[in-house]
Amino acid sequence: MPFGELVDERGTLKDVPALRAIFDAVGALDDSVRPVTYCGGGIAATAAAFALAAVGRDDASVYDGSMNAWTSDPSRPLETS
């Protein structure tokens, strides 16, 4: 979920019903999965975890190294489109 989809035109988090709809559409509210947020370097991932907490998912994890850390090891799988 790109961070830009979680904020309104002023750059503040959207309201809880809007966030709930966004996260529900991508399966992040499914109790059988534990959400892990990541981004380029770990900063925007914290905002996504905060937004998940706002809708009741207090079990989200932040991959603090995010893509910078993941791609630093060439043996790790990576899909591009």
C-alpha cells in the first residue's frame, strides 16, 4: 500500500473509515495474516504501521531496513515489474 494513498490532500492520515476500507481491500485486516510494513528506507513504513494501528491492527511490524536492507543482499528474492 503506497503511503500516498493513506493521506489526504493536506498530507494528514485519512479518517479511520477511509483507512479501514483501503486496508480491507488489500487484505491487511484479515486476522489470519500479520501485516509487515516496508518502504525504501523504513520511514514511510512507520506511518503505514501507525495507520494500521488507527484501524485496530496493533500487531503490525515495521521492517526498519526496508528495501535498502533487503536489496543489499543479492541472494534475497526480488520481483520487479
